[in-house]
Amino acid sequence: MWINRVKSLYDPYEIRLIGKIEAFKSFKRSLAYFFNEKKLYRSPTLSLIWQIIDRKFDRKIASANIEMRGVLDHAVSFAATGPEYKWDSEEKLYSDLSKIWFNSSVMMNNICRAKGIEYYHILQPNQYVPNSKILSSNEIKNAYDSNHPYRDPVLKGYSFLRDNGKLLNRQNIHFIDLTDIFKENNETFYKDSCCHLNTSGYRIVVEKILEYINKESKCSQK
């Protein structure tokens, strides 16, 4: 969304898209509040209806966000667009994107260390990474959408992130890849079709991060 930070005027089409996204989010919150306040979740049928509607609006929000990022052709400011970028293949595109990700982490680490701050970079798990988890029946039903707009980028891009994460470690930057943290576990941890976890899933992630931080802290003290 860099373009929206540097250009002075919004295109009317963009304003409508922003309004649409916020309207979808507001509807989701209102519906969830209504079902909770009226205790409608006690009914399996009504609970299922809520889940179907909620997932539908998750997809609408994701599609609208992708559409927002695609509305760049009218930008004329160099500050907004930067130098022209071309790529020969999707592999080249994702490789370059992962290098930006890598260089950003290196710079953040350098800034933190200059101020005496410990920097840790975590690659979160994602249900669309192949063979990263045995999905439960609940996750297959509620947290996996073969048409989700984020699925394709994960399939094509996560391997580049993982490879560059190894390079971060070689530069003595604290990096931990949690992609396979649920690999042998068939419990339900993903709560939606995007990437978000339930309380049990986040607890495992947090424990793993703390374990890593404690280990690295002890090594640095030796």
C-alpha cells in the first residue's frame, strides 16, 4: 500500500474499494456480535450458517485487497511507483520479492543491534504450504479453500522465503522457520482459510519462539 502513503490524491475507484473493504469487515463484526449476543451459536445449524457467511466475506475482503494492490496503473509519481520493474517469469518475480524480504530483515537486524535490541525473525506456518500439516476434518471444512487468493502465492513463494531464511541464519541473524511446526499433528489449529490460528495453535507457536529465544540467549552468554 506504499502508493497510498505518497500520492496526494485518491482515485474515486480506490475510495470505493476502501469503502467496500471496510463495509465487509464491519458486516463480519456485526454478524459475529449478533450471533454471540443472542447465543445463536448454541444451534449447530445457525452456527454453520454463520461460518459459511463469515468465510464468504473473508474471501470478499481478500479479493478486494488484491484488487486494491492491482490499481496502480494510474500512478504517475516516481515516489509512488519507483523505477520500472520487469520480470521474465514468475520464478524471477518471487525470487526478487524474497530478496527484498531478506534485505529488509538484514537492515532491521542492523538497526536493532545498533540500539542494543535483540532482533528475531519468525516465518509463520501456513496451511497452504504442501506437506506442512495433516489437516483435520474441521480444518479441511473451515480453514482450507482451494480458491483462496492467498493460496497460489504461498505455493509459489514460500520455498523462496525458507531458502532465504537459511541465509539469514548464516549471517548470524536470529531466524526460525516454523513452517513445519504442525507437520506431525492432525489436531485443529487453523481457524480460518487465510492463515490465522486458534488459541491452541498460537500457544504452540509462542512456546516454540520462547524456546528458541532462550536457547539463543544462553548461547550468546557463553
